[in-house]
Amino acid sequence: MAKMWAGRFQKETDAVVNDFNSSVMFDCRMYAEDIQGSIAHATMLGRQGIIPQDDVHKIIEGLQGILADIEAGKIHFSPELYEDIHMANEQLLTERIGDAGKRLHTARSRNDQVALDMRLYVRREIKEIRALVLGFMHALCEVAAKHTETVMPGYTHLQRAQPITFAHHLMAYANMLKRDVRRLDDCLSGMDALPLGSGALAGTTYPIDRAFVAEQLGFSAVMDNSLDGVSDRDYCIELCADLSILMMHLSRLSEEVIAWCSWEFKFIELDDAYSTGSSIMPQKKNPDICELIRGKTGRVYGALTTLLTFMKAIPLAYNKDMQEDKEATFDAIDTVKNCLRVIAPMFRTMTVLTENMKNAAKRGFINATDCADYLTKKGMPFRDAYKATGTLVHYCIEQGKTLDTLSLDEYKAITPMFEDDVYHAIDLSTCVRERRSIGGPAPDEVARQLKVIEDFLAAQ
Ligand code: ARG
């Protein structure tokens, strides 16, 4: 098949080279954006008197027909026929409407076109990802709202540390996701400028109206330099960086769910619909979804590394290296969307084993800080109270006891400042209820945290 750029060439492209060079297999997913951009461009060309209005009507009608046929599955984008989606649409158009189709590419280059299409595509996908993140935040809030009183151990170094609630733990993730949304919004606003009109690299001699095209396509500005316009892929890198951070959050949460599902923790049980079995071990119920999310995080980091690496040595302006932006960015987008689609319902349907959480909280001396604080509040300097409590813990470990099961005499043997009210002070529910500082796990305080996130969600 003769290429669109056939004039200068005496030979056909080698078949292997053709497949190597062609991107239509993956960039065909931008078909709608390519058509949308071409319609805006043709409309502008007509308004500026650069091409006849009559041709503009034919072009728009032709492109709409192609769009309908693509959506009806009537067009097969094979690399034997088309190099990329931009050539494919122009070729199809010219086959359908003849000379008018050949006028579409006036005052435009493919570098221009791919810069636009990718921007439009990424913009649309960011909005979808954003909605999925919000959906997951909703799910976390729903579960958290039911567990503001569910005491569990909080950990540092994966050692039981101080008592918190399950709601408090989940709201930590809701806050991370809120920042992810802010990052996505920032990416959207940073990329909100039209590249089209940059030409191949050096603009054009035609009297184009870039502001009109920007308005047609929903951009609030036009890119200010044509070399930058055709070779900027910052927004793909920014998006992949944002998605890497988002995946890091999902991966940390997945890691925790995996641990919570184990017999060692048994804090939650996943719904059967959101877990998998073993081919040989009949008893197994595995948190495969979480393991996949944890694993796929590496894939998204890989996309970021791919983009940063191939972009770092590209001279101005467009170079074909940039075609590598597609598969990496698309894969990162698909991966994140798939992960968000499974993790939200997995959370909504899981069973929280509150008794197991509470029992775990009872072991590991997680009320030791509260015991020291008790003495401090009675007047002992904190460092001394810390030491006295440490001695008590050591004594408990030797005697196989807990702070709650020590007798008052045993307490008093350490310091007579201990009185009967120590049992109330170190009771786990007291420990949680009294941690009322902003950001703390006290039920009222977590209810406030929940409201902050719920208000944020309601404002979207
Ligand atoms: N398929 C190309 C890409 O994805 C489109 C731009 C090609 N331009 C060029 N002059 N070869 O980057």
C-alpha cells in the first residue's frame, strides 16, 4: 500500500520495518480525539477562509461517518493499511470524500496532531480516574463510619504500638487519596493549553486562529511556543508520577489487607466474590486482588521510568522516540483504573472481625504509654514515668501478666502514686476515647475527620 508520504520515496517500506514503525495498533484508541481535533481544525480553516466552506462541510460529515463506523466495529486498523490513527483517519476520509479530504491537513502536521490527540485523551482519562478515586474514598468512608468504636492495635515497625480504631486507620488512606485527587487536578490544570497550531515545529504561514480552536476543544489557553507545543510530554510524565504515588497508596493498603486476612492477624475476611482459592489446598482463601494491586504498582512505576528515560535525551522538537509515550501511558492508565474498579467493592463487601481486632489490642502492652501518662498526670516527670512503666512491663513479661491483670499491690510496689483509677486509665476504650487531639483516634475526632472527607466528596 502506497504511503501518504510516498512522493519522495522510490521503494516500499520493508515489511518488518513497517510493523516496527507503525503505531496504529495502539494509538487507534485515540480515534475519537483525532476526529474531534480534525473537526475543530477544519472548522477553523473554513472560518479563516483557508479552505472552502463547502469542503469543511464534507470533511465534518465524512469524519462523523468514520466515527460512527469505527464505533460500529466496521473499521479494522491494521498496520498493513495504516501507519497511525492520524494517517488512518485522513486516508479513510479521502477515500470517502476525495479532494476535500486532502485539504484537511492544510496548516497542520502530524506532530501537531499527535500532541493534541494525546492531550485530549489523557485529559479525558484523568477525569475518569479522578471519579474512580472519589468512588473509592466514598467506600472507605462508608466502612469507616461503621467502625469509629472498633478498637485495634496501631503499629510502628509492625509492632503493636498504641490503640487506634479501624475507622482511624481507614481515614489515613482517605487523606492520601484526597491528595491524589489534588495531584490529578494539578496535572489537568498544568496541561490546559492547546498544542495544535504548532505545525511540524515552526508554526505556519497560514492565518490560523488558535484561540478559536482552543475554545472549541475546551482549552483555556494556547501553547506559547511551537517547538514546545509539539514536543511537550510533561503531562504524561506528571500523570504517571501521580499514578505511581496513587498506586503506592493502594499497594500499602493492599499489603495491610493481605496481612489482615492471614490467620496471624484475622482482622478481616474478604467476600468470596473478591478472593480466590487454591488448586490443591482446599482450605485456602487468598487475597489475590490485593497481591495483584501490589504487583501492578511496579508496572505503573515502570511506565514513569519509561517516559522519563526516553524523554531525557531528545533534542527539540519532535522525534519518533516520542511515539513510545503511548503504550506506557495507556498501560499506566488502564492498570490504575482496573485496580480502582476492584478495590472499592472489595472494601465495601469485606467483613470486619472486630472481636479479633480488639483481642489483638489487648496483647502487646499497647496501653503502656497511657500508663506512663497516668503517672505523669499525677505529677511524676514523664521520663521517670516512662521508666517506671518500662519496669512494670518487664515484670509483666516475666510473670506472664498484662497491665490490666496486675494487682494494685504489684503496681504500688513500683510507685505508691498508682491508685485504683489506673485500671480505668489503661482501659483500651479509655485510651482511644482520650486521644482527642486533632488527628487522633477518639471516636468524636474521627467523626470530624470523616466529615472533612465527606464534605470534600460532596463538593465534587
Ligand atoms: N505516530 C506518531 C506518534 O505517535 C505520530 C507523529 C508522527 N510524526 C512524524 N513526523 N513521524 O508519535
